[in-house]
Amino acid sequence: MGASPKTSLYVGGLEKNVTEQVVHAASIPFGDVKDISMPLDQATQKHRGFAFITYFEKEDAAAAMDNMHNGELYGRVLTVNYAQPQKMKGGEQGWASQAVWADADTWFERQQQEEEINRLNVEHQATVSAAEEADRKKLQEAQEGETEQGDAAEDPMAAAEAEALKVT
């Protein structure tokens, strides 16, 4: 966990050209900054429009929040409030760090993949069943054509059936 929630701030509404250095420069007037984190979008490798700033002192974090919330940076209005503790995150993607609908695309992809896998499994099962049926017919024809054990010795089930037939 590390940082206290009272020293960590969430800063949202960042313009796409804002860098960690810009966030640091905007944050430093309120106190010593311990850490800045700008999570990246995995697809674009650009930040996702928000950052987390951790101050050493909770008074500095409070001053930064009071002064930066609804302030402008690169022409965008910022939203600044206390960051939620890491342990609040849950789910596959860490739901506290992104919008509810942000995972929709991967959900649809996963649904399509599951449907494709199910379709392939059904096709595979049908192929296996057809092959098993063909083998059964071949075996049955082979048994009907036999007078002695012959090939039946290779298949334990066929051998057992042949033995049973001899006994009766």
C-alpha cells in the first residue's frame, strides 16, 4: 500500500500532451512531491488522461487539491481529489482505475472467442463421434466375418466378446 490516502491525489482531465514533468511542475508549488504516476493505455502507450500525485505531507496534498481542483492546465479543467487506496481496486482490470464501459471491447472479444471455441468444440465432437461410429461398424463387420479369433486378439474388447461367443 505505501502511501496514505491523505497524501495521494487523483488528477483527472489531463490533456494528451501533458507529461509527468508538466504535472510535477504544476504540483511542486504546494510541497515536496514523493511520486507521480501516469498510467498508460496499453494500446496507444499514451497516458489515459489522469495521474496520481503523492506528497510527503498530507497538508501539502490538501493545499494542492484546494488550489488545483477546477484549475486549468493546457486549456483543460482539472478534477483533483484524494486517490482511493490501491486495495479498493478489484476485478480483472482493476475497476477503480477505469470507467465501467472501458472493458466493453475486451468483453465482446472474449464473448466472440468463447462462441468460436464452443462452435469448434461442437464440430470436433461431431467428427470424433462419426469416427467412433465408423470404427464400431468396421469392428462389427470384422467380427461378423471372423470364424476364429484372428484380428480380434489385437482388441481386448473384441477378444473378450469372441471368448464369450465360444463359450455359448
